[in-house]
Amino acid sequence: MSFAIGTVWVLDQDSAHDFYTTKLGFEVRHDVLMGPQRWLTVGPPGQPDIELALMLAAPPALDPESAGHLRALIAKGVLGAAAFHTDDCRATHRELSARGVSFVQDPTDRPYGTEALFRDDSGNWFSLTQPRAELDRSLDWHNGAAASSP
């Protein structure tokens, strides 16, 4: 078994298409109409087996009440969708910022690596992480500063 497709609920598929391809540099894998729904998937270059389905948070995929609740959560920015790894978090942060990606946290050293947080055009947040080979237990989990002794 292997991971293939993850779902990211979006508020507008055309806008999401632009964000993920133009700003993040992802490739379109599928973009087809299937009856009243659009099947739109994207993925990172060099990883053809990984896709994100950019699903419209609306009927017919969801009932109207659930769609309304989900759209409110997306717009509020409380849904975290995924973590992306990079070899250089600070350089990728600069590159994506220059393309117009909105970061809610600049690169910060954490025990597990250097991490920045950004939002997509709908409000979903993502982690951009340069992972460490091993945990650095000298760093605080919350602010990246040296951990204090108890």
C-alpha cells in the first residue's frame, strides 16, 4: 500500500489552480469535468505518484449544511492540510514569498527542523519544513529558543 491522493478542500477551484501551479510550482495531474463536479489534482514536480485533489467545498460533493460549515472553517484558517519538505526552508520561504505566498510564520528552528507556515488562497495552512536527521532536544517546541532546564 502507498499514499496516492490527499484532499485539500478549497473555496474556488480556479483560484486554487492558479495558486498551486503559479505560486507553488505544482503540476496539474488531472483537470476534468465529471458531471457536475470538477476533478482537479496537482502535485509537486518529480513526484508523479503524489496528488492533491483540490476539492470544492460545495454540493454535490457535500450536503449544503456540511459545505457551509466546512467553508466557514476554511475561511477561518483553522484547517491544516499537509507538510512539505524542503532542503533549505529559508531559501524556499524567500522564493515562495517573492511569488506572493502568504506566510503566517517565518522560518523558525524547531527540535524536528526549520519550519515556516503558509496559507493557500482559500485559507488552509501548510508546514514548510527542512527536517533534521535527529531531534534537537535543546530547542523549545514552541518558540525555537533554547529549552530551559526544569
